[in-house]
Amino acid sequence: MDQIRQGDVYLIPVAEVPADAAPVARDKGRLILAYGEVTGHAHAIMAPDAELLATPGATAEQVDRYLRIRSSATVVHEEHAPLAIAPGLYRVVIHEEWTDAMEPRRVVD
């Protein structure tokens, strides 16, 4: 499987999820992979059997969040084309960029 990218969100296939990863609550029925800070839009999945998991202390800016897709699902965002996701396990990574001060910051779209 290849990685999947929609804007600043990358889904990277993994063989397993850490044992201490716990389910993340849905927001109005959606699994939110990333919120847009400027527009309020979100990269989201609606599939009822999909699951977003996070290790203790994880935040949306960290890479220690995982996605379990049991059947096909779609990532949607108001400004991007929908992307189909095959069943499997994925690590959720939010792209970063370097500032003029040479510090990383989360990319927002």
C-alpha cells in the first residue's frame, strides 16, 4: 500500500497500532484527522466502522495517531477532492514546514 495525501494530511500504512492507543471521540459523527485553522474546514472520515486511535498524550499536531479502516472509507474536505482509503491500518501525519526562525510548524490549509 502507498501513502495517501490530502492537503497537509498524510496517511502512511503501518503493520500495527501501538497497544496503548485508544479510540478518539467523533465530532458530529466524523473522525477528524485535522481541522483547518483558517477556514474551520476539516479532513474527516464518516465511515461508521472506521476508528481513529491515539496514544496517551497525543494531539492533532503529533504523529502518534492512527486510523483503522475495516471496510472502504473516504477522506473528505471542503477544499479537496475526496480520497478513497482501502481497509488497513494507517499512521496519521500532519505535514510541517520550517519558519524563517528555523522552527517547524504545522501546515494549515
